[in-house]
Amino acid sequence: MIRYSLICANGHEFESWFASSSAYDTLEAQGHLSCVVCGSAEVQKSLMAPSIARKSNQNTDESHVPAANGDGGAAVKAAQELATVMEKVRAHVEANAEYVGDSFAEEARAIHNKEAEIRQIYGEATLEEARDLIDDGVAVAPLPAPRRKRN
């Protein structure tokens, strides 16, 4: 896994994890990256300090090591809490909405145009389909991905 600091064309800075640097390159080439703040598809890597692993024989007391954001422990705890909330959101949606699979864009548009029964739905959509829905005034939001199991 590799973490990149990213920045969009509108200046929003954020971080994201990727399976590898080539995975990032593939996603970027296919246009699958977007800003978490504004949705801009113009996203690029920004400068970041490398994370260097300690040698096993070095002191592991990190109380004297300042974290990049001032408090690494608090950042880890906040990330864990966010992951828990995201899991609860996903579970709530899955329990209370109808899964429509790959027909999400068509079904959402039909509901918006009052051509289909009004109900809560979730499913799969391409980035282009999601952008078209948003451009047409259809309220959509990405569903948090399930947490990956670690080996």
C-alpha cells in the first residue's frame, strides 16, 4: 500500500491510499480519480515527505517524535472512528435501500423524473454516469466502500 498526498485543480488537498504506485497511475489514466471535496477529475500528486521505517533495534518510544500533523495518535484514532462511521453508513444504506446493481443511473434518473416509484436505492455507476446525474440535478452520493480485511 502507498499513500499519496493529492491536490485538485481547485486547490483542495487530501490524501488517499493505493495498492501500488502503478495502481495510482492506472486509475489516473482511466480518469477514476476525483477530489473528495469538489469532485474535480483534475487530480495530481502533491509533494509529501517520505515515511521511513525504523530499524528493529531502534528505540520505539515515539513520545519524542513529532508527527507530521502534530499528533499522530489522534490522527490514527480519528481515522479509525471515521472508518467505523463509514461502515455504519454503508450498513444502514444496505439495510434500508434497494440494491439496483448496474442499473443505478437509469433507476435514479427515472425516480428523479417521477417515472418510477420513489424509493431509496443504491447500486453501481461509472464516474461519468454519476457526473451526468449530478449535472441533471439528481441527488447522488458515493457509498463508502467496505473496509478491507487485513491478512
